Amino acid sequence: MRDAVEPSPRPPAHVAACAGELWDRYLARPVRDRLVEALGAGDADTARRNAMFYAALHDLGKASACFQRPVRPHTASTPA
């Protein structure tokens, strides 16, 4: 079945968990502080959860058929 959507190799919950680990272990403090303001209105826990949600949501889009459709190389037509 050529048009079937392949299952995600990693579920969005796994991607969210990885985003949480990145937040906790590797995100530079100044970057985290800016994200706390942007994603959590000053609350670090809210910002972390929102970042995890957005990471999972981004990955979920990869399960759509249009994302998985093969991309054909673009060939420019030149006038003769």
C-alpha cells in the first residue's frame, strides 16, 4: 500500500521526554531564562511543560501523509 502512513519511529511522548531532559541537563541558563518568560510567563515549570508539548506536537506532524510523501526533485523549465 503505497499511500499508507508509516508509524512514527518514536512516539511524541518520547520526544517530549527527551525535550524535558534537554531542558534539565543541557539548556544554557540565559536561554532557559528567556524561554521561561516566553513560554511560561515567568513560571519555569510551565515553560518546561510547554516546551515539551511543542516538541511532541512538532514530531506528531511527521506522521501525516503529506509529510511522508516523497519529494520529487524540482526541475526548472527553461524557455526554448
